[in-house]
Amino acid sequence: MEPAFPPGRWQAHPLGAGDVPALQRFFDANPRYFETITGAPPRADEAQQEFDDRPPQDMSYSRLWALRCALDDDPFAGVLFGLSHFLAPQVCHIGLFIVATHLHGSGAAAALYAQLEAWMIGQGARWCRLGAVVGNEPAERFWTRCGYVEVRQRAGVAMGARLNTVRVMVKPFGDATVAEHLQRVARDRPAAP
């Protein structure tokens, strides 16, 4: 299968249903994200749940992407899940971005994000949005360094046994603006229910 990214430090390959066991092994070997967000290690069916998860029917999108990310001689050093044309045309959404724990602090996550952003722009995206859980300070700092800005918070978001507050963050690409994004995506406006 062809890589999802052009050649670079990272290579990204689409995940299929047959990759769920390998995805589960990756989650089990790198539980920090789940422990931070849900308060518990990944569930035994975490990979299948992630692979099967879809937005509610009233939230439009054109494509879901699930990518296994390889770095150097490690064929599974990261994972990305996201959506194209989510809620409005030209808006991408990053749903899951995990880099193997042993790579934290190495610059690998920033390099992966740079390739992902270039790929999204190449696919026609003008904005990307994501949710960062309040209190997950490494993620909050990372996304801010990548140029994302908070547009609102959502309280009481169930994640495992926890209710979290999520910072909805947006990054415009090129000459696009946050204000234009908010005109297009009412859900992300600070006063939206």
C-alpha cells in the first residue's frame, strides 16, 4: 500500500481492519495518553473502538483517515486519526495523535506534525481543529507551539471514567483566519451550546 505522506523523516501508511491487533499492541506499549485522558490504561478493545469510532450523523465529513506512522527502523512509532472536510469544507480535524513514549522530547512529534500539516494543506485544507484536554499540559503546550489557538472550551466531555474539559483549538493555514473558521463552523464559536 502506498504511503499516505510524501517521503520525509516519517512515513505514514493507511491502517486497515487487519491492522487492529498491531494498533492495540501500540496502545498497550504506549499507555500514557489513555492514562492521562481517561485515568486508566487502554481497554482490551481500545484499538477496535478507535478504528470503529465515527462522528454523530449530524457532523459531516468526507473522509476518515487512520494512519500508522513509521520512523527510521520502527514500523509503528506513531498513530494519527482524523477527518477531512469535517463540519465544513476545507476543515480537517485531528482526533488522535500519539507518538511512541520513548520518542517524547526528541522533536519527533513536531516533525510528524509538520508532515501531517503539509499533507493536509496539499489535500486542500485551510483550517485544522482539534481538542486538547485541559490539564494535559504536554499536549496543550505542543499544540500551542504548533500554532493552534483556543476558540472555546467544552466542559463535561466523558472520556473513560473521567469528565474532562476540552480546549477546542484551531489553526488556519495560509491566508485563512480563525474568524473565517468561526463563520463556517458554528459549533466552534465561544457562545455555541
